[in-house]
Amino acid sequence: MRIDVLGAGFNSAGVRTGVARGPHALRRAGLVARAGLSHEVRDVGDVAFSEPVPRRGEASRLLAEQALTSMLAEVRRKVEAIMAGGAFPLLVGGDCAVLPGALAACRSVHGSVGLLFVDGHEDAWPPAASTTGEAADCELGLALGVTSADVGPELAPVLRPEATALLGPRDSEELREHGVGSLRGSLWFATDRELSGRVAASADDAIATIERSASRWWLHVDLDVLATDQLAAVDYPQPGGLRWEELTELTAVALRRQGCAGWSLTIYNPDLDADGHEAERIVGYVEQALALV
């Protein structure tokens, strides 16, 4: 594979700290060099976007909406360019709000887009109901069109439920507490417990489902799909979760499939990783998953 690593240090809280520093910290930990042990890897830099302001938009109810839309437009432009050049994009966030830009790029270049969404949360809160106002609470719901935000075409729906699979969520209790509907029943769906002991088989089944509706699809990995004793440097830990070996296996299964058009990796917060050992774990995971391709 020829892989282009693109950073998108966006934090939906409207600040330049926390997960916004993730791409830089992972590069410093050797991400590009270690991914390059098994593939040809190039660092293509970071997306630029307007200065975030931690204030909720009056119409969208999302924080930092101007920075969000400018970031998404730039992610789309750069991912399109990577794909057009024949390389495989590895988009390193920041948080999950970077995903819609990548999905739009995939659909623009390939004519269709599906999504293998690996996350500890469903990320389909209606923006007005989100307790944080962060776009990273909402991006999957917006991409599917089950919710909407008045911020323009950058957050327009791009996905169909039949071309989408959700693996690893474990936030059902929180959703019930706040009266937010679950995506379960509307698309391919398996919780962390349902994946246990059958990660590879579940990934194969999910991908087969996606590929019946979309020949090309995106792999999104939110690292809070992991258990807290596996990775603690995330902003919203929960009980349960996958182990590193399970996530590595799942990721390798996805990357080996010809239909996988790109990969996003998000939610590492270096401010919660003073000695950098969590960054080392993440870089090791990327190296191992790519070595299996």
C-alpha cells in the first residue's frame, strides 16, 4: 500500500488542546516511521481551519461551527487529492467530527460510500439534545440523515443505513437516560459484548453487508472503543470495551478488503498521557494492523 498520513487536529469542544494535539503527539511517537515498516508511507501534513470558538451556534446548536465547517471542507479537499493520486488516506484526528469530510471525499471520488464505524458510542445525538454541543456526539447521525444541523452542505447526509455497520458501542444506558433513540435495528450493529470471541467473523459479516450496497467504504476507529485499562487517554471512558488484540484483529480484517478506501483514527488525548506511553500503544497498534495487510 501507498499510505498518506493526514492530520486533522480538531477538537469539537472548540479548543486547541486535548484531542486537537493528538496528530502531533502520535507523529512524535513515531507513527509515520513505524507504519512505514511494512508499507510506503508519506506524511502530507495537517488540514487548516479557522480559529475555533467554544460557543454553540444559534441554529445548529453545535460548538465552534465555523471552525467545524472549514475543517470539514479542507478534510474533504485533501482526502480527495490523496485518493485521486492513488494513495490510501490515513486520517488522524482530533475527534470524530473529522469523519463527514472523509465520507464526502470517498463518495465524490468513488461514486458511493459505506462505513465500518468502530466506536464506543453511537454518535447520533440530535445536536440540540447533546449535553456537550460537540459535533463528535453527532457525526454519525448527521451522516445518516437521522438528525440534522443547520450548518450547510459539509454536514449533509452521505450514508445509507444499509451501507453502514456499527461495531463496539456500549452507551445504550446513557442514551436511554437522555431519551435519545438508538441506531440499533436500523443498520448492522454489534456491541462490544456481542463482538467478544468473534471479532473477525463479525467484521467479515459487517463488511459483507456494507459491500452489498457500496463497493467502496471507509473505516473509522474511535479509540474509546477500547476498555479503559487498555487506553485511558480518552475524554469519555465507559465500562466495558475491546482489548488491543481484538481491535488489531478487527482493523486488519478491514484493511485487507479491497473495498476499504481509507481509515480514520481519532480520540486520543495526549493531555491525559503525561509520559507518552499511551501514544506508544497506539502507534504499536497501527504498526501491527498494517503489518497484517
